Amino acid sequence: MDSVLLNELPAYALRVLPGMLLMVVTYALLPRKADAIRIMLFVFAFLLMRDAMTPAGFWQFGVSSDAVVWIRFAENGALLVTLGVLSLAGTLLVLFAGKGMNIRFRWIGGKPALSAAVGILGALAVAAPLLLAYGFVPIEERGGVFPQSLLLPLLFLALIGNLLEEVLFRGYLQGYFEERSGPLRAAMLSGLWFAAGHVFLSATVTELGVPVLVFTLYEGIVCGLVRMKHGVAASTLTHGLAIFLISAGLV
């Protein structure tokens, strides 16, 4: 079996286990009418798992000398697929644990084909500024060439891995805000919270700073607007395909 799966994944699991156990116990002891706290616990658990991927070496970020953000995932197909499967399992677990809150969001807009098209266009809108900027930055300065043989595992992880993030931020969180402030303000708030969820990634886990926050704010608002009329499945397409285009090194 791949040494990464034998060594790095168990080490990663041990790194996040204490915090996850603490949040599980807290969740179990919450009173029934504490949906806002439940949502935040889900988000905190996700941020713990995501940010711990950086020191584990599962992905890396960078900012070029021209403040252009780049992302690269580990060049290991088995690891990419395993992380995607684990993320899918986490999504199903969250949907089960939060089943009383699932009525807050819809998966698909009125016309599935239109929702899919809008999701894809949203991905192009998110990725386009960086892809255009990459034309002026040598690929060696933004993570290097990514193996084409791993593009399918990368696509799987990008879509399935970001499904969990979209369920949390555009499903539960945006749905919660919609009940209190209306759809447009809720979309803006979900984008702001999404960017805020990258504060530690930008300032402590890495030292990438403001460029990451600017990009994630833009990405979060676009995803929020897509989700507003076309559902979580469409915003997942926007988020996942954008990350794939940015990290695949095709440009």
C-alpha cells in the first residue's frame, strides 16, 4: 500500500483527533434549540480538518512576487481519492447529524440544466482572474507542473472535497442568514464568513496574508450568489471546478 496512506494519513488523523473529540462531545451536550452553535461547530470542525492538511503536506499554497495566489495538491492519486472519499463520508455524517436543519437549503434550482450551467460559469468567473495572471508568472513560481495522469483524482477531490464546505457555508450558514436577513444579504454574509474562515490559513498556518483573503472573499461571494437561486449543487460546481482549474497547472 502507498506509504503516504500508511504514514501521513494516520499522523494527520492523530493531529486532528483531540479537537474533533472535543467538538463531538460539545455537540452532543448542546440544547435542542441551538442551531446557530451547531452550525458553527460544524464549521470549526471543518476548518480544523482543512487547515491541518497544510502541515501534513497534502497541499501547498503560495503567492508570487506579483501577489498572485496559487494552489497545488500532493502528487499522489491514492491520497487524492482517499481524501475525497473521507470528505464525502464527512458530508454524509454532517447531513445526518444536522438533519433537523437540512430544510434550510435546497440542492438544485428550478431547472437542473440551468443550475449546472450557472455553476460552471461561476467557476470560470472565480478562476479567470488568476488564470489570466498565471500567463505572466512562470509555472515554476506557482507550484510547478502538475502530472496530467492525476487530473481525474484531482477533479474528484476538488468537487467532492468542496461539497462539504459548500454544505456548511452555502447550505447551513447561508440558509440560516436567509431566514433572518433575506437572500442577497445572506449571500454576502456567507462570502464574508467564508473569507473569515481562511484567516488562520493566511496568517498562522501559512504566511500568505491579504491575497488569500481577497481571493476567498471574491470566491465566497460568487458561490453565495450562485447558491442563492441555483442551489448548493451549483455552488459546489462553482467552488470545486474553480479550485481544479487553479490547481491543475494547465495554464
